[in-house]
Amino acid sequence: MINSKKIIALGMVALALVLGFETNVTKVKAAEVIAEDVEEESIEEETEDVEEVSDEDSDDEVEVEAEEDDTTVDLDDETEESNAIEGPIVVGTDADSINDAIDMASEAGGGTIIVPAGHYSEQLFIETDGIKIEAEVGAVLDGADLTPTDDANAMIYIQASDVSVSNLEIENFKYEGPSESITTTGIEVADGSSNVTIKDCIIHDIGCIYTTVSEEYNGHGIYVSGGVKEPTTDINISGCELYDLHLGQSESLALNGNVSNFTVNNNYIHNCDNIGIDAIGYEQTKEGSKDRELDRARDGVISNNTVEYISCDPSINITYESKCAAGIYVDGGDHVIVFGNTVSYCDIGIEVATEHPGVAVTAIYVHDNILRENNAFAGIAFGGYDPKITGWATGCAFEDNYIYNTSGTCFMVQFACSGTNAIYQNTFDAQGTAVKYQEVFGKLSSGNVVVRNK
């Protein structure tokens, strides 16, 4: 399991020591996190020792029972063996369609499905654990002849555990006109799922067809959600390409709500009309809810992605009035590490903020990213965009990022004013009319530790 809290804590301790803040709040909080982890590990080790002893006793009991009655037959094992499928299910050979293959694997309690090259006009529903879809080169899930509905608005819908989808191309799934209930999506991972891998997939030409001016347009390439009562955990999205997505008010790749222990790495996201990658918090609960803290994407890593040409240009995306789409956005998330990404030609390169009042984005560590010509707004934007209606930021660090702009601002501080935030040792390469560094809300943008940048 990714221990992002410990990674961020250690990073913040090192940063505090370098800066010489022996009493810095960040250092104290980081030490508390590490202490908690050590205590948890100690408890886990003790529990494991107890379980080992218990297992030994259990094994002895089984041996005694076997000696007493060698003729005992385990009917459950026989049933499982009779349902088990030997080898993968091949679509076109063992099953007429991909959904038929999913049904066969589901009846057997899981299985691997091979999808040969060809175009498949069907929406897939995976609601049984242990399903693996492996597509061969040239296998395309084509939604051109399908219509999204309230109950079926994703080309692949997953609500299960131990599921993987790899090497599949998904295309041409669109909804014309505004809708309050339909969000056209390539792959959706729903509340309560766990251990889901989406790997080496190509997703394009998904989303909205704009007709009349409205904010009720939404689409996603990949959407992962977690409910307060149904957490989603252990999500891996890697090696995918997402492009030509028409998203309205939504995002190319989003992790929203109670989603933890996720990795988003080595993906290529480009030429989409809204945010590239988004880790979202506070969107599914109301202000004052006791479950607010659970409603946050957290303990995740966004790394080594290439994101470019992301813009909500109003001439294309009619739900916006200005260019403000980030290549990578942590919106209300907690304990997320963003590193090694290259983000170019977006409205904003990387944004760390929250759009919800009365709450904060916390413990986000952004380091060693390359940001080029995200000129419409800023290379990095930090903090809520309006103190009257958005939240603030605490415990966040930006280190060793290279930011090159020819207009706009390299690093813009908005509603973020805490001594627990650090902007350290970044390179602001401002050319043309670009500004290196800007604090836009006076005192509400000051008080952060800003040192050794150049």
C-alpha cells in the first residue's frame, strides 16, 4: 500500500530542516504522522504474530480431524471446480460478445477474457470480482451506434474488486445537447470498487456535442468515484492515452470523493476541452457534513504523465467564459504527491486548490515537474481562486519545479496564506510578458514560506 502520508511527512521534515524552522508547524505535524505510522506498524506486527499462532493451532486441528475421518468430502470445493473455467474466454470463439464472456466469467467466479481485433458495439458491465479483460491489438469498443442513458452512460462500468482492463481502444460515445443526468464516460469505476487496474487503453472522441448555451454538459474519459459509505481503494491507471474528449464542466481523468491509495502514472492526455487529471474533494457532501473529510481523494500519486493542449476555451467549450483548465488539478484532495510530470500548452499547468468554502486542500507535495507555456493563466496556481467563495490551502509544498512561461504568471498564489506551505527552490523562467511570481490577494496570499526560488 502507498504510504503517501509518510513520504510527504519525511519530505516536509527535510524541507523544514533545510529552511531552519525548528519549531515549524509542518515539522511537528510530520513527526506526528510518522509516530502514528510506527504505532500502526507495531500493532500490525503484533496482530500478525497472533494470527500466525492461531493459524498453527488451526492447522493442528485440521490434521486431527483428517486422521479421524479420511472419507470427508468437501462439496463446496467440488462445486467450485465444476464452475471453474480452464484458460481464458476468447470472444468470438467461446462467447458471442464481450458481455457474454463477462457473464460466463461471472458465473465461474471470475476469469480472463481475451478480446480479439475488431469493432465491438456494446457497453460493458463488470459487477463481479475477478474479471480481467485483455484486448489484442486492434480491438475497439465503438459507441457510435449507442446512446447514453441515465442508467447506462459509460462504455465500461465497473463496480467490483480485482478487475483489470488493458489494451482496449474506446471511442465515439457522445450525447447531443445539455443534460442534468447524463455524463458520457469512457470507463467508470463506481463506489465500493477496489484493486482496479486500467492499463494501456486508448480513449478518444467521448463526451458532449454542444448545441445550445448551458452549463449542463458533462463527460469523462475515465471517472473513479468513492462514496462516503462505499470507499473505493487501490486504483491504478497507467499507460493510457486520452484525447479529443469534449467534457463540458467535467474532466478527462477524475478521481472523486472517497478514493484512496491511487496511482495515475505514465499516461498521455492531450487535446481535451477541460481539465486533464483531477483529484477531487468535498464535491459529494454538503458544508457542515460530519462526513466531509471522507469525501476527499487522498493518499495518491500522480506521476510521470504527459499532459498538453488542455483548454476550456469558450470558443470550443461553451460552458465556460474564460480559459482556466489545468493540466493537473488537486481540488480539495489530501496527501497527494505530484511529481515527474510534463505539462505544456494548457490554460494552467498544475493547480492546487479547493473550490469549496470553509475547507482546505491539504498536504499536497508537488515536485520535479516540468511546466512549459501554460500561458493563459499560470504555470502553477496555488489556493482558491476567490476567498469569498472558495477554500484555502495548508501543509502544501512545491519544490524543484521548472516553470517556463512567455505570458501569464509562472507561479500564482491565490487564497493560500499559511506558514505550513512552502514554495522552495523552483525555477521561474519568465520570458516575453510573463511574470515570475505573483500574490494576488494581498494578506490572503502571503505568509507562505517562499525561499531559494530563481
